[in-house]
Amino acid sequence: MSNISGVIKSIQDIMRKDVGVDGDAQRIGQLVWMFFLKIYDDRESELELVEDDFKSAIPDHLRWRNWAANSEGITGDALTDFVNLQLFPRLKTDPAAQGEAGRRAQLLRDVFEDAYNYMKSGTLMRQVINKINEIDFNNSEDRHTFGAIYEQVLKDLQSAGNAGEFYTPRAVTRFIIDRLDPELQEIVFDPACGTGGFLSCAVDHKRTSVHSPADEETLRNTIRGVEKKALPHMLCITNMILHGIDTPSGIIHGNTLAKPYRDYGDRDRVHVIATNPPFGGMEEDGIENNFPAHLRTRETADLFMALIIRLLRAHGRAAVVLPDGFLFGEGTKSTLKKELLELCNLHTIVRLPNGVFAPYTGIKTNILFFTKGVPTRDVWFYEHPYPDGVSSYNKTKPMQFNEFQTERDWWGNEADGFKSRKFTKQAWKVGAAEIADSNYNLDRKNPHQAEAIDHNPEHLLENYRKTQESIQSIRDQLKAILSEALTR
């Protein structure tokens, strides 16, 4: 399977002939649930060889191998009737089994809860199935190939996505997990986990410490995430299975923000949070009422930040990707930043260059690293430069993990207060008191570089707003002076 984008394109071309599939979003949804069942069945074949008492959570006649694997198997109306009247109703049913089989059945129900079969033609569906069957996910080379399939699906998802839905580049997720350095027994949580980029990196990071079945169980129980939308949730589950987490019951299909802020207590707190919460979007009406009055806002990223601070345990560590707007924003954002500096040690802000999320958004982003339990004394800023010869990132030339080597070499140790850190052309620090005096403005420019003309639309709009407020204040003063003079 060398030309993965070609395979995906041929499958989508087949789907375009089907009158039931309307648009990219439905094609991707159709493709993902079919890939999921193929991957799940291949993984079950592997488990049958290593587990003497293995029992599938899927009834035998509904397992992929028994209705889809034979290229000359059922097709036409018989296939669509089978999928619509037998397969989907059973997978969406609440499980009756207990134990491990029950957990697997619950996983399937959660995954297929909001999945749909859009294809009307069983003949075309058979053609798609036969294409998928060319891949053996028990073959190490083909399993590795799924990474390419996964990336292709993500690109299609990004193209069909809504505002605020961006998928974090692998280089960024890997760097964040590398710096957070979660230990095997530590709970890693992503409250807006999307397709599981941070969590799969955490699994890979922890797996070097797995030496026994008990360790494997610990790994499974310490990976947690919540995703609101059905399609990214299914991709996240698939991602976890391919990373050896066979029953990723810690991945929940739901909305982290839907639970009232005050209801999150000690049992919900975790050791490590790594996330890129959706920004630029608004939550559904009423969600903000789940939060205390001083933290209420319709901006999704701000609500997540409030919750992240609450969900960290004492000495818990977090890394959060946020846009520039959070750094210089006022109102609720200032309140959040005040709370962040008072309750946590915001020790590092990595300022990413333009284009990290290109071509899907030009919004400039930052990574905030903080530890709960000790107030901030100083915030170190590190401005990540483009590598030599690169002036921007794009689809074909994305950011690479090895670009972060300079940050990794500079980083130091939080236990000794990052004593080894040095001022460089990319690195500088600002005291917490100075930040507080500026109404918690974290949008700090690199003092080692000449002031550049700033064309960032968010910055321009904010400057315009402040100018208008200043003009209005002067008008009000003049009115007051005139009014006083005329009444004498």
C-alpha cells in the first residue's frame, strides 16, 4: 500500500457515485466507520492468538471477517439491508455483557452512537469494502501505513471543518508531551481530545516503561480524553487501538464543558493535561452558566482554560495551545490570567511562528506551560524561529519535531527553578509583578529584536478598540467641562 492518498481518493470517487453520500463530511464519516470495523477485526484476530479466553464483543455473524472480508460476499440490496437493519442496530445497542467483553461492547456502542451509513448502493459499498480489505492491520508495514491514511483523513477533515476546529501538528504534540514527561502512573488528560494526537503521543512516551501486563493495565487506565463530536471521537478510538490500547474506555464521547464547574472535585483531578482547545468558536447557549460569574464567557478556549486550572492536581502540569488573543485579551481573559499566575507557576510561553496551522488558519499560536500549586514569579518566553531556509509552513512542508531541539537543550529543570536557563536571541523573561501591573498582558515582544510592523488582524482590531475608547473618554471629559462652564 504505497500510494495511500491515491487509495483514499479512489474510495471517495466510488462514494461520489452514490446518491446517498452528500459532501466531504459524509464521505469522511462513511470512510471512518468502515475503517474502524476493519481495524477492530484485525486487532481481534491478533488478540485471539495471545488470549486463550478471548471473546469478541460483536456477535459472530456481524464481525467484519464474516460479512465483509470475502470480495465475492454479499452485495447490492442484501448488503445495505444487512448494514442498516442488523449491523448498526446491534452496534448501537447497550451491552449486556460484563467484564472485559462488556467494556469492549460499551466502547462499540459509544463509537457508533452517532455514526451513520450514508451509502444507498450496496454494489458501490462492496467496491469500497474490497478496497479497504487490501490493507492488513496486523501486518506491521500496513499498520504503519495507517499513519498515512490517518493523515490523509485529517487533511480532508480540516478542509471540511468548521471555525475553531484545527488538528494539532504532530511536531507540536510530540514536543509538548516530551516536555511534560508524564510517568507511567500519571493520568494524562485532554479535555478536547479531537482525534487523539496528544494522547497517542503520551501512550508512545509511556510505553517505554511498560514491562508487564500490570503495567499495560496502568497505561490503559491513565489515558483519558473527552471529545464532543462523533467523527473525531471515532478516529481517536481508532488511534488508541492502533497504539495498543484495546479498550480505551477513558476516551469519552461528550462535552467536558457541559458538567458544572463546581461539580468537578478531587476525584476528577489529574496529573497532566495536554490540549489544544477549540478557539475562535462559541459554545451552545447556557454552557457558560456552568461557570462562576467571574469566569463566564462564550469563548470556548477561555472556558477550557478555567476548567484546566481547576482539574489539575497540586503539582500537576499542563501545556495548552492558545491564540495570541488570549495573551493580550482583557475582561474574562484578564481574570483568567490573574488566576493562572496566582494559582500556578506559568513558567514558560513558547511563541510559535506564523503558519504552524497553515493552510487551515493563519492565527498565531502559543504554548503555555504551567504547574499548579505555586504562584508565578517569572514567565520565560521563547520565540520559536523558522529553521534556516524556511519562511513559512504549508501542507507539504509542515513543522518538524527536530526544530524544537534548541528549546529542549535550553529548557532546564523546574525542580531547581530553571537555574540553567539563559537569555538568548529567542529567550527572555518577565516578572509576574510587571505582568500584573499591565493588566495581565502576556503579549510580550522579543526585546532582542527590532520592533516590526504588526499586521496581525487581532492586534489591529484591539488597538483600534483602545483608540476608540480613548477618543470617547476625551469626548466625555470635554462634555463635562463644557457642561460645568455653561451652568455657572
